[in-house]
Amino acid sequence: MAIVQKAADPPNHSEFIVMKILDRYLARRFLSSWLGVNLVLAGLASFLELVRQLDDIGEGHYRLADALIYVLLTLPGRMLQMAPPSALLGSILALGLLAHNLELSALRASGVSIRRIGWSVARPALITLLGLLLSAQFIIPSLEQTAWTHRKTALSKSGTLLTRGGFWLRDKQRFINLRTTSAEEPQSIDIYQFDADGKLIGFTHADETYPGANGNWVLRNVHRTGIPKTGNYARRIPRLVLSDFLTPDQTAAFVLPPETLSISGLFNFILSLKARGLNADFYSLAFWQRLSLPVKTIAMIMLSFPFVFGPPRKSGFGWQILTGGFIGIFLFLLNQILDYLGLLWHISPIWTTLTPGLIVLIISLLLMRRTA
């Protein structure tokens, strides 16, 4: 029995090694095509964004260099956004070239199933998506926030210094230090008031700070200290509303848009807004758009298989690329439309973000089953 088992091991071991080599080969071809298509799509979107930024050049301190910095810092975010459509087109490109070179025919003739080829492509895609989600948590938000605040402060005419975890801003005779939480939500604030001679005449500290209605800012647990010539005074105020606190441009530098927050930052900010009775729909949409990204991307990859393994077409490989690109961009735009229609119709973002991807995934799996 030992002799028979020893003789049976080498073929299984050889088959395992061959499949590992095949997995690495298909993964390398797919990932290189996906990255190439992703860079092209994100680069095109960045060029259009640069054209849009040219309209603001000359306003405040905003220059061409500032526009270029903004576009470059937000490029990784566009690459993340373009992951699903580029996955479809990249998969069609990689598998289509393999089919054109008869490599897929050789694989299928040797007994490799379509499902096995699909797993060889899907597995590196899942690992790459995990890396993208980690970057959406730790890397991209920092770049997006730096780009956003740099642009807003350059557009404004007041001086602003961005530091890690907060802002220093000069507004006439006031110097304002606004610190933020891990969710990038304004928290504590210090306001230093100077006279025309540059002497400190007042200091205000608030433990909690957030934008209120009609452009006002609300400060809670306020400690005010005055240093006039007649003598010092100190006062504690539970709640203070400032109507002329910051200009709209200055406020925009603090109130970061949803796409600049991390996944955990979005979650914490949503809880904070709901606790105050404020609308959190835009932030909820951004949160579920991030979480639904793996489903949409895998659905797009699976959708590419019927193009490659389906019935042969006279129009050939070029038709596959053209049709795949059209479908990818169409589904991408359709997702965007459904997301914002959901906001208008007060539909939970869970449904508008996850449902289209799941439908495409189910249809793709059914089509793969027919072609297998």
C-alpha cells in the first residue's frame, strides 16, 4: 500500500504545481490589464477635473500649481471610484488576448474549466480590493482632505494653516485654532482676539464646535476670558451661537465632503449627525458606496466571462472591447444615477448601492453557467 501511495503522489503534486503556475500567470495578466485600464480612465477623469479647475484660477490665491496639486492628490480617489468599470474592461482585455492567442483554448482542451479560470482571476481581484479598501481607510482620505483644504484655503483671501488634526486660521484681528476628531469632525476650538496694536484682549475656548443652521456656528461649554485695560474677567457659557464666525469659504475648508472621509470616519460621523438630529444621507451614501465596491467589482469581472467564453462572433476581439467598455461605463453611470435618485426618494443607500451590483453578479453567474 505504501508503494502504491508513493507512486500516486507525484502526478497530484505535479498537477498542483501546474495550477499554481497557471494561477500566477492569469493573475499577472489580469492585474496588469486592470491597472492599465484603471489608469487610463482615472487619468481621463483627472484631465476633465483639471479643465474644470482652470475656471477658478486667479480667484483668491489659487494658481495653476494649486490646480495641478489638487488633481494629483485626488487621483487615487478616482482610481478607487473607477475600479468596477475598469475591472470589466481589463478582464475582457486580458482574457480576450488569451483567447486570441488560443491560450484559453489550450487550457480548456487540457481540462481546465471556466469556473477554475474564473477563480484564478477573481482571487487576485479580491486581494487587490482588500488593498483598495485599506487605502480607502488609511491613505486616500488623508490625500483627499489635504487636497480639499488646500484648494479651499487658496480660493479664500484669508490666511489658513492646515496642521495634523486641525486648522489655524486668521480672520482680521482673530486667530482661530480649530481641532478635529478622528472622524474629521470639528471639536474643540480656541479663539484669540487681538487689538490693532497686536495685543491680546480676549480668549475663547469651546469644548464642542459644529456648523449650525443658516451658516451659523454653535459652540458648547464655552469659556471666555477678556483682557481689557480696565481688568480681566472670565465667563462660562453653556451654548453660544456665532453668526459672523467664518466666511463661507472658510467654513468649506472645515466641513469636509463625504468622499474625503475614511470608512470608519464616515461611520462615526453618521452616528454623530444622527445623535444631533441632523441629516446624514449624503454621508450614509458615501459609506455604503465604499462597502459595496467589492460586490460591484467582482460582478463586473464575472460579467466579462460571457463576452470571452460565449458563442464566437464574426466581429471578434475589437467588438468585445468596445461593447465591454460601453456596458462598463453605462453601468457605472447608472449606479451614480440610482444612488442620487435614492437620496431624492429617501431610499436607504443600502438598497441603491448593493442591489445593482448583486443583480449584475447574479446575471453574470447565470450566463457563466450557460457557457460552462
